[in-house]
Amino acid sequence: MGWGQGCPPLLALAQPSAQAHGARAGKLRQGVTATCQKQPHGRACGGRGCSGGAVSPRGGQCPLGVGGVPSGCPWQPLWGQGVLEGPARPSSLPCAPQCWEVREHNSSEWCHFIRSNPDCQLDGGFLDYLDGVFCVFPPRLLPPAVTLYALWLLYLFVILAVTAEKFFCPNLSAISTNLKLSHNVAGVTFLAFGNGAPDVFSAVVAFSDPRTAGLAVGAIFGAGVFVTTVVAGGIALVKPFTAASRPFLRDVIFYMAAVFLTFVVLYLGRIRLGEALGYLGLYVFYVLTVVLCTWIHRRQRGDGLAPPGPWEPEMPTDVEEPEPSGTNSGDYGEEYRPLLPSQESSLRILTTALNPLDYRRWRRKPWYWRLFKAFKVPVELVLLLTVPVVDPDKDDLNWRRPLNCLHILTSPLLCVLTLKSGTYGLYQIQGTFPVWGLVTLVASALALIIFITTSNEEPPKYHCVFAFLGFLASAMWINAAATELVNILRTLGIIFQLSNTVLGLTLLAWGNSIGDTFSDLTMARQGYPRMAFSACFGGIIFNILVGVGLGCLLQMSSSQPLVKLEPDSPLVWVLAGALGLSLAFSFVTVPAQCFQLGRAYGACLLTYYLLFLGVALLTEFRVIHFPTP
């Protein structure tokens, strides 16, 4: 097998003799340093930090495998550091297999391969999906197991959507109201964070492991291409309109700058502390520019207190009639409000607040809405038990004394039991008392004090603190769901031998963008196409700048002030080029049409996305070959 054909599986090669085996190991022990090379099909040798001469998790150079060869990579000596002389040339010795090679082995060896290979260990998460599909399920049940994983993947997207829409965003809105932020500042900070929470948390989780960084890059770039072509084109097809000129040019220029910065760090193969801070600094500069542009525009109009205009990148919310989340009968409208006021018991308030169903609305809805609601009810019930929601638009601020006192106990427990997959919550203090037990005692005492000192009718003055608690608890839920999402996507990639990048630009990007797609198109149909179009660019600027900047910044430490971003396939460059080309197309054609966006513009964008998706898939399956930088 030639050098360009990649590493053959170990079991397919003849074993070297013991004498040659020992001779090679002896030479390597005399100071020869092995460096890992790039595998074909975009897979880095060694998987776990063994690419490009990186230090292995064991603290030394690449761990030695068969015959003293670094595990997971063909080796090439660094001459002058050992006893070997002569020109450098690749070795024909076998490579230690990577996790994606499991399907190339006999099905009877799958379980042993998964459990003995360090590259198959999933970081974080509560479930070991690789062990489940290759060890728990017999080989003949692999298709049903994959189907079960696919359904669980869809349900994880539901969990992310429900948590962000009904718990994360309302609490962020309450925090911005308490901080007395203007609408435009809240729109590009808290509201953008609420709508982009699944994308940002998925990126942070994916960047935490070099093996899944391709998921983050693929999802951020893939979502960018999807939103700027499919969603923007769909808005133009549904409702032709005139775009706001200055906000459009401002958002496109900032987004092009963010894409160019990402292209540079991908080309360099690493991101340092200054570059990660540069991402966050560019977003702060974008927020200041939005505030300044809005202030100048209002000064020119002479109405400094004007409401936010359609040019502001406020994210449109779901226009579907609001659904109660643990509300009482007073929220159903005037016709259901009792004539005489009555005091409800604490038990009645608790059971009503924990009911995620509005029975009057249930009877009016079609069967498919009821079916989807039935799937969401378990998630909403658990979230109602663990996440408080403060609503500034209600007279009582959504104060439910028995439930909010219960939140004092459940929310901190949720945080300690989901942080690092429960590692901190299960930690034993001095080896005797668990952390979750201490949290339970302290939180129970505090909940009892609040229950005694408050009433059911009037919220306490410190009720706004529950918005911060709800923000933290919902963020932990989103982070836990995003961790499971990344792990199950990596598992599916190993099963089907797909790169992380193609999974990111398809499944992860589509799943995180589908909610915004429906809300933007609905907003356009109802006569607000300019607002929906602005949301296409304002939201993804937050996702790429904060997702990459914060995701990489959290992985840095004083001992390793950089994060390696080596592309795992040529598809990354196809993604970057496609996103840059789509932005350049809109940047040129929209002003050329005097910002009149019609159906021809929308059809061009949709056609472009289909062509891009075809080229991306052909590149992934190596039908099309692109030279990599």
C-alpha cells in the first residue's frame, strides 16, 4: 500500500518479527522524535492531540504504539536529534487505529475496539453513545440503534428550542428590563444571546475537544450560509420588499470581517488569546456601532425617544399566540377571569403553575399541534420544576410563591449536577459529605425562610433575583443538551464515517436554524419583511463572533494560551469560500437593485445554497478534490 493510501488497519497487516520489532523500538528510544502527519480524507492522525507534533494526553510525545511507532500516526524523524542519519521518509509501519475505523473491523471486535481505544472516549455528557451502539446493541440491531439515536437527536433539538424560547429568552428580557437597557442595545446583546444560545453553547462544547472542533466550525459556517441564502431568499420570495440601506451594509460588512478573521485563524491552524479577544472586541465594536447609528438616525429625525425601527437587528419572536408556562386562570383573558377576587391556596397555585397545558387552547388546535405538544410536555414539566421565569409584563411578575420557593432548591441542585456532567455535584467533601447534599441543606433553609416571609399575592422586592437564577438554570440546561448533541453527532459521524464538518454544516446547522427560519418567514408573511431580513444578519454576527471567541477563550489556560483549529477536511475551505461568496453576492447585488429585493433575488439565493450543498457533499465523499492550503 502506498504512502498516499493512508494507514491500513492493524489486523490487515502482517506482524513484524520480534527481532525487527525490538530493533525499531530501540532506535526510537535513543532520542528520535516522531511527528504526526495528516491522514487522508481530512482525519488527523492520533485523534487525541497527536497531530502536528502535539503533546499527548499522557504528557510526553505521541504515545508509542506497535513497534515503538507513535500511536495513531505514521512517523517522520526530526533529524539531528537522534542516532538515525539520512533523508526523511515515511515509515511503512502500521498506525494505531482511530475511532472511525471501527466499522472496518469484524463486528465481533467492535466492543473491544471502542473500549480499548482512547480516541473513542467521549468527553463530558451523561450517556456513552459509542459504547451503547457498539456494545449494548448487538451488531444485527445497528440500524434500529441508529434510528433510536436519530430520534433522540431530534428530541435534543426540541429541548434546546423549548428551553431557549420559554425560559432563557424571557429571563434575559427581564434582566434587560431591570437594567433599564434601551431596546436597540438589548436587541443586539441579550436578545441576540437568547436566540443564539443553542448555537453558542454548541460551539463552546464542540471547541472543548479538538476532535469535535470541526462540528463548531461546520455549524457556524453552515448556519451562516443557510441563513444568508435560504432564510433571506425565502423572505424575498414570500414578501418582496425594500431593505434598509445603512443597516444592511453595516451588518454585511461586519459579518464579512468576522468571516475573514475566521478564515485567517483557520489558515494559521490556531487561535491565540489576542485573536480570541479580538472576536469579542469586534462584537463590542459592532454593538457600539449599532447604538451610535441608531442615535444619529434619531437625532436626524428629531425624536430621540422613538421606538426601535426595522433597521435594528432585533430578533423576531414567534408570532404564534403566547402559550402559558405555569400561569393561573387570570392569563386566559377577561372572559375567564372570576367576578369576585378569591385567594387560592398554595397547593392550588403550585399545581396550576406546574401545568404546561392550556386545555381551552388544546381543544382549538389541530391534531398535529397536539401531537407535537405531547412530545414537549415532559420537557416543559421538568423545566417548570427547575427554572424560574420572571415576566415584567405581568402585574405579579409571574410570582408563584410555592413554586418559586421550590426553585430555590431545584435550580442550585440542577446547576451542580449538570456542571461537568455532575463531577462537581458528586464530589465528596473530605471524602464524607457530597456537594449536592450541602447544596440541598443550604437551599432548603433559604427556601423555608422565603416561604415564611412572603405572601402568595404580592412578589417580594428582590423578585428580580429570580430572573438571574432562571437565566443560570436555563443556561445549564442548554449546555447539558448541547453536550449530548455534540456527542451523539460525533457518534453518528463515526458510524457513517463522516467528518465532523459535514455533520456541523448539515444536521447541527439545520437543527439550530430551523426555529429562526420559521419565525422569520412568519414575520415576513405578516408584513414585517425588513425586520425579518435584518434578523438574518444581526443574529449570525453574534453567533460567529461570540461562538468562536468565547468558545476558544474558555479552552485556554496559562500553560496553553492557544487553541488548535486544524481543519479536519478540505470541506472547511469550501464552507468558508461559499459563505464569503454569498455575502459578496448580496453586498453587490442588493445596492445594484437599489435595495429592492424581489423574487428573482430570492430564487438566486436558494439556487446558490443547493449548488453549495451539492459541492459540499461531493467534496466530503471525495468525488471532487480541492487542494488544501
